[in-house]
Amino acid sequence: MIVETGHYALVLALALALVNAILPLWGVLARDERLMGIAPSAALVQFVFVAYAFYALTYAHVVSDFSLVNVVENSHSAKPLVYKISGVWGNHEGSMLLWVLILTLFGAAVALSARRMPQDLHAVTLSMQSWISSAFLLFILLTSNPFARLASPPAQGNDLNPLLQDPGLAIHPPLLYLGYVGLSITFSFAAAALICGRLDAAWARFVRPWTLLAWTFLTLGIAMGSYWAYYTLGWGGFWFWDPVENASLMPWLAATALLHSAAVMEKREALKIWTIFLAILAFSLSLIGTFLDRSGVLTSVHAFASDPQRGLFILAILVFFIGGSFGLFAVRASGLKQGGLFAPISREGALVFNNLLLTTCCATVLVGTLYPLALEAMTGEKISVGAPFFNATFVPLFLPLFLAMPFGQILAWKRGDLLGAAQRLMIAIGAGLAAMLVFAAWQGRPAVAIGAAGLAVFVIIGSFVDLARRLFGGGAQAVWARLRGVPLSAFGAAFAHAGLGISLLGLAATGWGIEKITTMKVGDTLEIGPYSVVMESFSAGQGPNYSERVARTLIRSGGVDVATILPASRFYPVRNQSRTEAGIATLWLGQIYMSIGNMKDGSLDVRLYWKPLVALIWLGALVMGFGGMLSLADRRLRIGVARRARAAGPMPQPAE
Amino acid sequence: MTMASIGRLDRPRMEATFSSRRTIGRFIALVFFCLLGLAPAAAVQPDEILPDPRLEARARSLSAQLRCMVCQNQSIDDSDADLARDLRLLVREHLKAGESDAQVLNFLVARYGDFILLKPPVKPETIALWSAPFVLLIVGGVAFVLAWRRRSRGAGPAPALSAGEQAKLATLLGQDER
């Protein structure tokens, strides 16, 4: 019964979405405030219905209702509860439902939190959001219904893919979706601004927290996914330039560019057309990513042919929204008046440079991802575009950003002084060069790793130079007073930039990694990097829905035990699949990584790595996310809060 | 419908199903092979490694450039598939026979086509691919410089007041003085 009500709630949500797509827009055209007034409550109720549908599906998974196709295909009664819940979105139908849930969640959040916006802009934004949710609700109901029943239910399900039975599944997709579905709000804001003709600094200020929120989640989601791949796939890789990865990287690049150009628009009323373009582009790339993931064009051409309905449906959605929004953009944006002027060497100039490189990087990833598909479609010729291509194109385009980043933070608005900025950055430049010497002495070759590590230290120190000057410039006593004067968003920017530097340091250090592929017997000792690794025992065990073989392994340093790792190989009988579980010990910031393979005559195939500083890759992403959150908490960015007059009043809730 | 038939029906769909998120795409190849009943072997295995470390290093760097053709964008160095293992062994055999890196790559391209190279060769069909990043960077940069120059020029000193405006200004100022 609950399942049927969930299905029904989804249909009601579609009806509401259609109403909300049309009426508020009509209200704006007819200047009827009552019609515009529908939008917030319709957005809220729409969210409630979708949330209920999501609850209903989760319920079916938790109680193992095997009369549902979706549950049979992806669950098993012996599966641990946490994977019964996360298994809800570990499949196409359920993850589309999560997609729409987050879409409507953002709609509801805007409905609640932006009441001080001009009413027409608010209503049209919610209407645009409902256009998107209508399309995707229709997609779910027509092609991917998670509530489909089976006439004769089996007694047991097929279990979830073992690779997905991992805490990563509980965290990674929700974070990633909050990020790239969250960009729908910036898209809706952009379309609304074009329709209402309200493209000004105030608009940039309304949009900023939403972009920041989506960007923060996207950053964390991508990092989480990369760590998940790192520890499950068993060979220590964490980024593969896979099309599905690229699909999440492209919106991140566009959103990063958007954050920066929106800052210029907010402060100086310049780059308006460009900012709107990026806002549309960022979500368009999310849609393209969804299409690439869902249609099957990437997995194999045959999957596309076997179920062309879904692919074609998403393609239609894609063409409608991307075509429609860029059409609107072409018609309305040309009439915009541009604002403040600036010299090439200035904060604005640096941000333009940032945008130029980020969008070129983004286009490179897009071209590299789609080119093989297009070439095969047109000429039938098959080529591969993999990591070596992106290393040769993307990396040289992205690296200059690190050089420019600290300069951009220091240059003044309108007209900057490059030489003065370089002088102020002397300490960062010095630290970077010193770091290169230290790393060269500590680890030595390869030169690329040394150079990149030096650059990373330059960025990390450089990110805080401006902040330090503002805090400590007037003597020690004044620091506290100055601390209150420096906006949180300045701290946020410093941390976000430093986070990227920290990640770069981790990436640079991969050049110093050591790999050993060999066989080990119980009792064997292997030297790797500064550690020695002793395999203590090899035993079989039993989990709730799998059996496993575990190699208990001790890590020693100078005769002292420092850690124990348990690399394992698990076998899931229901699906007849196995997966490796790497044993990882984080020692300082480096990691010992061990995964095991087959056992032959008492000797076990092992892959053992020493990866110095590798944890920094993901730690950097956490620092970036922390920076985003700090910036988000900046009171000045909250909509409708006057700057100083209300400072004494109760703290308003942060915009969600 | 029996269990077995459900299982069979689901299998082709699973590939699309699990392509849901980024890293998951990596898993598809693995899942695919498990479904075919092939036991997954680890990527490079100890018994494949050549005794000569320099030759082995060359084999590894070559492997990283070669696509496992039944996988999704995975190099044979990373892949667990049996085909990848066969190719890794093939690469090592050719290296042992004293061939240069280029000779090994040429042999594999002749046999499997450009599809096997993860870094597509520069040729008429891929000119657009290889030049896209740099062309876009230059076009973007030039577009910005042009837009910037046009705007700086457009924003020169304001035009002088017309006779009518002068008169209007005079009356307004006059009103003010009075």
C-alpha cells in the first residue's frame, strides 16, 4: 500500500510541478501577484510529495518487498541495513528519484529563504525549477518507474552489486547530486533574470550562496568518489579521466568559473553576460553528464540500442533546456549594459584570466569526452581518448592557474600593480623555492614532482598572504579588532585556494610513490619506503552476505609496530562476484596501501604501495569544502540582511 | 517468473543501471566480466613481471598507453580483464625480442587499429581534437581583448552638451540661484 501511495505522490508532484511551471510565469506576464504568489507554496508541497515517494521506495527496500522489480534487482534480505538504505540510489530508477528529490529540495529551499527577493524574480526562478522537475518527473514516470510491481514475486532478491556495498555509496551520490543538481538553481536564477530583465549586482548577490553551496557539495562529492575508487579498485588509482568522471568534473570547472565571474559582477557590475552564460552552462553540463551516464552511449553502443527510450528522452530534455536557455540568452542578453571598466592588470583581469583557463579546461574535457562518440557516429572510425590525452592538454592548461591564483587574490580592483603584488608575495615565492629544495633533498626525482610540489607550497602560503597583511599589518594589539573587520568570505577564499594547493601537493607526491607487485607467504617481510611490512596470518572469514579471505599484515618502522592492516578479498555468492578490499594505513600523511589477489601454493599475490603525502589529495578537497562553508556563513552574503544595522540582532539561519 | 529467469532478464540492464555515477563507470567492465563467469584476475600480476627492471619499466609505461579494448577507457595496466593480461604478456614478449617502444606500438596498432591507443595519434581525423584546447584558448583570449578594447574606447569623455541642453542647464541653475 505504501508503495502505491508513493507512486501516486510522484504523479501528484508532477501535476504540481506542471502547475508551478505555468502559473507563476503567467502571473509575471499578466502582472498578477496572486498567480506569482502560488510559486513558493507549490514548490514546498512538490518537495513534500517527492520526499514521500522517496520514503516509500526506501521503505520497500528496508522491508525487502520483493514484489517490486527495483527491490528484487538490487536487494537481498541478508544485506546489511545500511546498504538496504543506500541501495535505494544504487540503481538507475532510485538514483533518478534522488536526483528529483534534490531538485525539489533546492526549489523548496529557495521558496523558504529568498522571500526578500523581488517577487517576480523569485516566482520565475521557482517556475523555471519546476520546468526542470516536470521534465524529470515525467522521465521517471514514463521510462524509469521505481515502483513497478512484479506479478509473481520471488522469495529472494538478486542482491546489490558488491562494488556498491560500501559506505561510499551512502555518501558519494547524495553529495555529488547536491552539487550538480544544485546547479539547477543557478540555472533557474539565470533564466529568471533574463525573463524579468533583472540582471544586476543584486542578482549576483542572490545567486552567490546557491552557487557556493552547490560548488562545495560538488567538490566534496568528487573527492569522496575518487577516494572510494582509490580504496576499492585495488591498484591505488584515484582519477582515470573516465567519461563518467569527466561528467562530474565539467560542471565543477564551470561552477568554479561562475563563482569567480559572479564575484566580479557583484562588486563591479562587469562580466554580466558572461556570468549568465556560465550559470546556464554549468547546469547544461550537469544535464549532459546525466545524459552520458544514463543513456548508455558510453557503456556501449548496444546498451543504447537496447533501451533507446531513456536515452532519447533525456536527449530531448537536454535539447529543450539547453536550446531553450541559450535561445533566451541570445535574445535577451545582447541588450545588457555593461558596468565597470578595468585595466588588464587588476583583480578583474585576474578573474578573467581564471575564467578563460577554466572554461578552456572545461571545453577540453568536453571535447575529449565526446570526440570519440562523434567520430564514430560520423565516420565509423573508433579512437580512444584516455588519460595520456588529458595529461597532455588539460594539465598544461590548468597549471598556470596555480601560478596566477595568489596574484589574483592580491591585485587591487580596477587597476593593480603586478610588481607590488610580486613583492608582497615574496614570502610565498621564497617558501615555494625552499620547498623545492627540501623535496629534492628528501625524495629526489622526478623533476615534475619537485616543481609541482614547490608550486603547491607557493599557492598554500600565497593564499594567506593577503589575509595575514590585513590581520597583522597594524601591530599585535589590533589583531582582534581587525579579525572582526575581515569578512568571513575572505577567510573562505583563502582556505578554498589553499585547499587546491594542498591537493596539488598530494598529486605531486604521487611521483615519489613506490610500488611492489610480488608474492608473499605468511611470515614474509617486505621493505617498502621507510617501512617494513610483515604478513602475520591469512585466514578465511564470513560476513553477513559474503565470505572473505583476510591477510592480517603488520607495518613496522625501525623495529616498532606502527599499524595493522587487513587487506581482504570478498566473495558475494548471490551475484557470484568478488571484490577486493584494500588494506590502508595512513602514517603521517602518507599511506601504505596493500591489496591481495590469488593464493597459489601458500604464496599470495600482493600489490603493495607506499604513497607519501597521498592523503593530502583528499584533505585538500576537505579544506576547499571548509572554505566554501566559511564563505557561505558570511553574514553579508545572506539575502535580505542589512549589513550593519542588524548585526546586533539574532543570528539568522544560513541560507540553505 | 522464476528466480533464474529474473536474473537472466536483469543482466543486460545492469550495465546501464550501474553507470549511474562517476567511479561506478569504472566498475562496469569488472561487473561485466564477473557476469560472463570469468574469474577476475588482478591487474599486473607477479608472474608477468620481467626479470630485467629496465625492460619491465618500459613494459609498464607502454601498458599505461594501451587501452583494454573490452573495458571502458581503462589501460591494460589497470585492467583486470583476461584480454588485458594477454596484451600485457604480448607487450613483454615483443620487448624481450628486442623491439623498440615504437615498434611494439606499431605492431599493436596494425593489429587492433588506433582504438588501442589511449592517446590518439595526430592525423586528419583527430586534428580537431588535438587543436581544440589551444584554438579555444586563443579564440577566447582574442575575444576578450577585442571586447575589452571596444569598451575602453566606447567609454571616452562624455560628449559635449547640445545647445538645447545648455539652455536647460542654464534655466535650472538660474532657478537654483534664485
